[in-house]
Amino acid sequence: MLKDCTLKDRIEHFATLFKPGNPTKVDVLTPPMSNASLKDDPKYWRRLAEEARAAADKLGDPEARRLMIEIAQGYEELAVIAERKQASDPNTPGP
């Protein structure tokens, strides 16, 4: 298992799940942000979190699934940060 590996090893292992030709390849996620304002949009981060959870459900490897769930949790945290920023900054566009 990956629990005794370095973060770099885990990332490399996880990345192999998305290589073309990999039988466990997950068709992932939304393309990276093309608009800088998206970073302040909680809906954007929540959508990515949902996509990451859906991808986790497709993974057979428990460690890969756990890592994808952690990614989803990170997206949820970014959504909360974006909400706080919107609440404290009147110049940040709201929902």
C-alpha cells in the first residue's frame, strides 16, 4: 500500500490512474480554471469536489479512492474560503 510512501510517490501513483491506456483510468474532472475569478466562486469548488467524489467512487484501489476523497475535501475547504471572502469583500461577486 501507499501509506508508507512519500507524498511524491503517492502523487506519482495517483497520476498513473489518469494515463491513457490504464484500465483503471478515470475520466477526470473539469479542466483547470481558465478564469481567475473562478477561484472566488464557491460553486466552482463544490462542483470540483462533487466530481472528485464521483471519480473516487469509480476507483478500485482503496488508497487511490482515499486520496481522491482527500482532494474532494480540499475542494470543499476552498469553497468555504471563497464563501468567507465573498462575505468579507464587497467587491467580490456573489452567487
